[in-house]
Amino acid sequence: MYSHHSHSLDYVAHGVDCLEDVVARANEMKMELFCLTEHMPRIDAKYLYPEETSDSAEDDLKTLQGKFDKFLEHASEVKARNLPTKIIIGVEVEGCDTNHIAYAKGLMEKNANVLQFCVGSQHHINGIPIDFDQGEWNRALAYSHNNLRLLARDYFEQQYKLICELKPLVLGHFDLFRLFCSKDIFFDSENGQLVSKSAPNAVSAASVSFTKKWDDIRLLAERNIRTVASYGGLMEINTSGLRKKLEDPYPGREFALLAKNIPGTRFVLSDDAHGVSHVGVCYDQALKYMDEILQLDELHFLVDNAGTLEVDSIKLADLKSSPFWQQYG
Ligand SMILES: [Zn+2]
Ligand SMILES: [Zn+2]
């Protein structure tokens, strides 16, 4: 089994367990591959999360830099142990603005001896975090004129910039903006405007179809997916969505099925673990999703061939028959 995306408490404030324990758990579960992909340091105090802030923004930004340097060192040391679970080292890059995209590029180049790939992630829309809490998500929505269709449009436009500039090998949580699409917020199913529950055409954010009625969103999503496929990038199925009680992992079925039908799309699996209990979390549900909902023929994964990353695949039928699944209740 494989995970292409993970974190730990040592190197990110919202982590749960230390890197050693997370890696030990991946080994205990007999994972074949576990990628360590800590967040890149943010370089603007505007993007610090509350748990990262003290009296001095300058110190806080320096702390992020210091932690990332230590991560590179520690991850290299873990990788060199040649544990049964193979380690590939990457970085989760931030597409919050053009400065961060440029910084990510420099960071990858500067540390090319350690960083083997990046997970390309969009955690902000118009500079506002969309996966922190409902309040921030609502603020991002308000910035997009309280229109869910515009919010999704802004998201995919910003994600496209990240894709074009950085060509991430793994595109992270494709439709992260769905995280706080609550069943208690209602939108006009035609134009996407925030409305009351009783309004005609009102549909809850949790049951909005982004791609069926909203051609502009479908086209933007398809463009982004096609671009990733064009340079050999991989589309991540990320089970943190399930862990956070969404119905589907990222991407949800409408986007995943869209991706499946685009030639060249290759799916990989990630747990986006931040702690021991997140390693391989909801993989049994993800298997069902890949098999029954997406009806994938195969799952892809990265292989480190003497320092060069290659992409291999396993037939879903073979994946299903792995003894790995005996660990799930
Ligand atoms: Zn992320
Ligand atoms: Zn992550």
C-alpha cells in the first residue's frame, strides 16, 4: 500500500504525532511506500495560522523556516535507514499567491538533493484559508460575492496558476473547497448565489453539483486535470476528506469521474496523515470508492529507482486481494 502525502507534529503546528511514530506506524501496517511531504514554509505573516502566531511575526516566519530545514534533515535520515516501508521525500507547496509559487520553485531547486517531488495544493482562495474552519470558509465565500459558483471558479483559476508554474508531480486534494460545503448553507442551484433554505432552486452546499449545471466550473476543472495529465502529473485520491466526514475522499465523485474520463489521468492514493491514527485512514472506504464508484482498472504509485522517480501501477483486482486489508475491521 502507498501514501503519497503526509505530515507530523514535529514540523507542522496542527500535526498530531511525531514523525518517528508516524513512520513506525506505516511500517507496522506494512505499507510499501510512505511519502513525507511537509508543508513548505509560508513567507508572509498574512498566511500564518492562529496556532503559529506569537508577538513577533518575524520570529514566527523564521520558526517555519527552521522547522522545514529540520524536516529535510530528519526525513533524509529516516529515508537512509532503508526500512521495509520505502520513503520518498517531497514538499506540499502552497498556491496562496504568486510570491509563494515563486518561493516554492526556488525551494525545490535549492533542495533538489533532498526534495524529490511536490504535492501541489491550494489551501486558500483569494488569500483566505478554506480548510481551517467554517468561519474562514464563510469569509472566503463572502469575498467571492457569497456565490459558491464564483468561489469554485476562483479556486480553480488559482489552482491552474500553481499547476502551470510548478507542474506538481502530485496534485493534492483536487476539490478542497468542498470541505466546509455544509448541508446547512444553501445556494441557488442555477447561479450559485447564497440564498435561504426556502428560496426556489435552493440546494445545500453539501449536495450542490458543481459540474452538471455549471459548465464554467466543469470546463475549468477539466482544463486543470488535462494540464496535469499533459506533463505526467498524478491525481491524488486523498482520504483526509473521509477522515473529516465528507461522503467521498478528495476528489469527490463528480470530479473524480470527470478526471477518470480525461486521457492520461493517473490516480495515486494518499492518507495526508498528521498522526499515527491517520496512517492508512479510511483506505478500506477508498478501495470501495475506487472499485465501485469510480470503477478504476488500476491505481498508480511512485517508485524510487536509485534516486529517479518512476510511476508504476497495480491492477485494482490485485490490490483488492492484498493481505493489507486484513488490518481493517
Ligand atoms: Zn493540504
Ligand atoms: Zn497535507
